[in-house]
Amino acid sequence: MSIWNDVECENLLSSDWKKDATYQWGIPLHPLGELNSPEYILQAQGNLEEMRSRHGNLSMQSMCNVFFFFIFLRNLYLAARITYQRRRMLASWCCILQAAAGLASALSGTTDYLPHGTPCRVTLWVNGVGVAVSALCVGSTLLQKAYLAHQRNKWLLGIGIILLVPQPVFTYMVWTSPGIMTPAGGCLSCYPSYLPWIKLAMDLPINLVFSTAFLTVVYRQYRMYGSKAWARLVRNGIQTMCLVVLSNLICMFGVAFKVVGVYSQFFFIVDWVITSLLLVHHCVTMCTMVDESSVSDPHSFLHSSLPADTTYAEIQLTRQGNGNNRRLFRR
């Protein structure tokens, strides 16, 4: 039930809109979806009030895209630093891919407002790919953690791959849904009403199953060893996994129930931004924990049972008698 704007995207489509549509790869393209922001605003020439309305809504979209651009740029920078230090760490590569896709999406949305800029439909297609890529990155990270924590359990890996395979369905549904420019909401996708529920059904099992599988092992190890490293991993892991699930639930319910009217579909992007921030923060925290633990007590840290995140950590230990010589251990 909407508490914002009750304009339905579907009501803006005429029943025979496909008669005037062009086709690409067999997909009908709505004429309004082939416009960028300046072209759509100029269509209302002669009606100053309408031009102001279109300009205001599209400007707000453009500002949001600029804001998201800098968030993803920051995440990409942090992820690149982590990856440079630990090239074998899958989570850091997932952070890079997720943030890079976010940059492409934000850049596409921003250039939509430029003369001869990106059409609305192209921006929506880029978003459709990016949201699926983000879900795959989060799911792959959680799957790897659970897989390593459970001693490389093949059944767990197989289940994880099966759960990740349907993610491109979201991209397909966005691409085959007409994209249009609207006075009330700017560039919007007229996707089926059940799309948010399909997205939730694809994301929630991955987030819940693998978060639970990973955290149960971590908590068990903490009970056995009781070290500060395990305690921090339990605390940080629980916080991150719970926030990922909570963000997914809130955003998908926001889209499904249209809590802010036609703007509700932007919750797809909001969830993407939040999970990118959480994933990068988790990786940075884990790497910091590994470094601090190896420096404070390198001998016990090296010979203790380590968290799954440290599987790819490179720990430098100072040899006795000569602080300048270092030995590199790979776990």
C-alpha cells in the first residue's frame, strides 16, 4: 500500500503501445524509453509547469546517481587496496566487481541527463545487469565462507551453485519489461508486480542458509578456542550477515508494497548500495583483524585454528634475532 504517489507505471502504458514500438533482440522498446532526460523535458515545450515537473524529478534522479557514484567509487578504492594485499581472497574480488558494476550503473544514470546522453532504456538495462551481479557477488562470498568453514563440503558447494544460477532471471525480466519516462517518477521500468517477490525468493535462501552455515562453525570455534580473534569474527560476522538479510527484506518489501509509490523500485538500487558498503566493511575489518592478531601474537595466531577469512591471508613474522628478515607464510 503506497504512502507516497499512487501513479501506477502500468497505467501510463496504452494497451496498444507495442504497435509503435521498435524491436531489439525480439524485445519491444517503448518510444518513451528511447529518450534521455533533455529530450523528454523538451517534449513538454510550451507547457512551463510540465517542464518544471519533469526537470525536478529527473534532477533528483541525477543527484541520487551522483551520490551513488561516489559511494561505489569509495568502495572500489577500498576493495582494490584489499585485493592488492591479498590477491587470492575471493571476497575482495567480489567487492571490486560489485562496486565496478555500481559505478557503471551510476555513470549511466548520470549521463542520461546530458545532451545526447544515455537513453532511459539503456540505463535500466545496465541496472538490471548490475543488480544481478551484486546478488551473485554477495552470494558467492557467503558461499565461499560456508564452504571453507565446513571443510570444503561438496554438497554445500553444489547447493550454493544451484541457488546462485537463477540470478540472471532478474536481468531477463528487467530487459523484457518496457522502460519509460514519466512526469512523476522520471525513468522507470514497468516490470511485473511479482518481480520483487521473485527477487526476494532468489536472494533470501542464499543469505540465510550460508550465513547460518558459516556463523555456526565460527561460533563453535569460538566456544572451543575462546580467542579475541574468534570473538571479533563472531561479532562482525553476525552484524554483517544480519544487516545484509535485513536490508534485503526491507528493500524488497518496500518495492513489493510500493511504500513510496513509483519511486519504490529504487529500493533495488538502495539494497545494492547497502550490501556493497557492508561487504567492503566486512572485508576491511577482517583484514585488519588478521593483521592485528598476527602482530600482537604471531606464534599463537599462526598455529591456532584460523577463521575462514584468513585462509588467504599472508602473515609476515619477524625472525628471532634479526628484525629486518621476514618469513612469509601462506595458509
